[in-house]
Amino acid sequence: MTPHGTRAGEDAEDLDVEEVLALVRNSNGNPPPDPAPRAGTDSSGTPHRPDARHHATPWPEARAQAERAARSAARAARRAPVSAPLDAALGLTLAAPLDALTDLPSFDTSAMDGWAVAGPAPWAVRDEGVLAGHAAPASLTDGEAVRIATGARIPPDTTAVLRSEHGRTDDKGRLHATRDVVPGQDIRPRGQECRSGDQLLPAGTLVTPAVLGLAAAAGYDTVTAVPRPRAEVLVLGDELLTEGRPHDGLIRDALGPMLPPWLRALGAEITAVRRIRDDADALHEAIATADADVIVTTGGTAAGPVDHVHPTLRRIGAELLVDGVQVRPGHPMLLARTGETQYLVGLPGNPLAAVSGLLTLAEPLLRTLAARPAPEPYTLPLRDPVQGHPYDTRLVPVVLRGDEAVPLHYNGPAMLRGIAAADALAVVPPGGTRPGQETELLDLPWASAGIGVCFT
């Protein structure tokens, strides 16, 4: 038997991140996404957009591009798995199978409070009882019973466990059953759940609270998992206040408090949050010295007088993979490769536009780097009509009410009031939706039933 506390995969070859990604993709049954139509065409390739100079990436293709970039980084980095203590493993992905280190249960145990009985009734009851966590009790002989607690070891030669509510004692202290006693009833036999060496969970499994409980029950102190991608946040702008009320043309920074926990919910480890003034050299220094896997910037992605992200990316020789996305809000978001295994996600400065960038580019990038399974796409009918953009996808905050989604107001690019009350974002196609139309939804981390509810 493997010693207590052995980490997952000690006797098997651990998988690197790219291999775990392959397992996750296969288990999902999802083939690589087909390329979306290029900007300016419909699904058949027919031009439909009057602005032929606009080269923004279609929304589905932008998300697919972020996944491809992460897979490329995983292949290049060949990141080794980490041995994570159970209290630090929530939200990670197993990089090795979780194999049983012992039989579960490891001995015959009582499933109920009551009496362990041997042979037919009536039974003479021993004075001492049997409690959980105590050494093996003495054997029973026919006609004998002993008080027993749930989880306690079953005495040898026990016929069954009689529940407390199914037994009575007579005036001589003998125990009688008020219901038929079936041999083996309310006894959890050794190995009922698994035998030592059985695979409990495969590599590629997301570590949920239940997985932590199973690992602990099976004798693990650590699990072998894919490391979290490291993310650094650069908050750009001279106009941002970190405390107090807006005044004199200055506004409160909403993204500095919002982005780190949101990125953690997407699977990242936040290595730093830095505030950068509107200065090209300061931004260049910050990006050039960042050693995180993913750099996330806020603002500065358009073409204004202090929008320094594009010039800085050109200055460092970065490869621009996505330069604008056909989505509202958040159109001027971008994704760039800044090193062989490093990427930069440029979010717009408006708060809801930044959320759009998070779910469009950062979510698939970080999810894939963390080898997390992709969420299953789903749709719900929208209760109310939603006006669409003529050419671009719209992401609109909604609340879920029964079997339909209700669009929320306050969904402008600079507004957070709608998203703060939302359960999801509706993916509204160009042209909008009518009442009752089935529409794809993107769950928000804290509103979904998944691991994202945990922010640490």
C-alpha cells in the first residue's frame, strides 16, 4: 500500500500542461472551433459590412484565438506540474490521476447509531459501547449486542447493525428488534467505495471542494496539479483616484479593485497590481520588466493622445494577435504575444467594456493556461427584446429568472450598475433579439455553480 500522504501521480508519469489540455479537450468531446467568418463577411463568406477598412476580429474568432494562443504558450513553456497542499489546490486542474491509496472504507464500519448484534434476538447487551476512532472491539458471540456509533469499527462476527429507533429493551435488559434484521444491514463493508489502487479521478479533473474531500479521505496531503497562470495587472491613467469621491475631473478607479479578484476567479495567480501614469516610457518599463504569464492592462488601447499601448507593443516587437473585436461594449480590446510564452490582454478603460474584454479574451486565455475544462455553452430565451448593433455582437447583462433571462438596464460601456446585479451576459447577435428568442449566455464566475465562486 502506498504510504499516507503520497501525492497524486507519484507512481505514474505526471503530465505537463499541454498534455492535460489534450485530456480536457477529449473529455469535453469538443473539437477545435471552426474559424469564424472574417470581418466583413457572413457565414457563407459574402461581404455585408460597408466599412471595408475595419479589420476587427469577429467575437467568436477572438475567443478561439485566445485559446489557441494559450495552447501555443503551454507547448512552448512545457510547465511542470506542482505538488499543491489540499488547502491551496482549490480551482487547480489535476495533472495526474487521483488513485486510491487505501480501501474506502478501510475497515467495516457502522452506517448508523444503534447496536451491533450477533445471531438471532433477543440479545444481551454489553456494558461498554463502541465509538468511532477507537481500537478494534472484541468479537461478538451469538445472542450478544453492543452499543455502536456511526463510523465505529464493526466487531468481528457481527451479523448486522440494528438502528436505535428499531430496537427496544425488555425489563430484563435484553434487546429486541422491532423490525426484521437482515444480515449485513447498515454495515459499510471495507472497500465498498473503492479498493486501493482504483482510479478515483482522471488527470484533467477540476479540483472542487468535493474533490478535496475525496483526496483527503483517500489519504492525500497534496495533489499534483497544473500551476496557476501568473497575471500582472497594470492600471493606466492620470485621472484615477484610489480613494474618496470623484472631484475636479478625477474619477475613482473601478478596475483596480475589480480585476484582481475576477482574474483569480478565472484561475490566475495575481503577482502584482501596478498603477502606471499616462507616460509612454513608464508603460514600456512596466511591460518590459513584467515576468508574469499574462499582463492585463486597462485603458490606452484606442488611438487618443495618451493611448500608449499600441505604440509600446510596436516598440517591444510584440505580435498583435487580436486588434479590436466586433463586440459592444469593448470594441478596442486587444491580445498580443509579448514573449515566447507571455501574452498581454489590453482591456478598454470603460468598466463594462473592460468586463467584455475579460470574458472575450482573458477568460479563454487563462482557462486554457490553467487546463480548466471549457464551460458547456447554453442558451435561454430572453424575456424582453434587446436592440442589437448593426454589425457587432453585443454583451448585455441579464438576471436569470426561472427558465428565461431578463436583460438589465444600465448596460452602457462606462456603467457597472447592471453587471453588479447580473447573473450572466447575454450574447446578442448583430441586429438584436426578439422576446422569447433563445440566446447564448456567459455565466459570471460568482453566479455560476462552478469553481469560480471561490476568489482566493
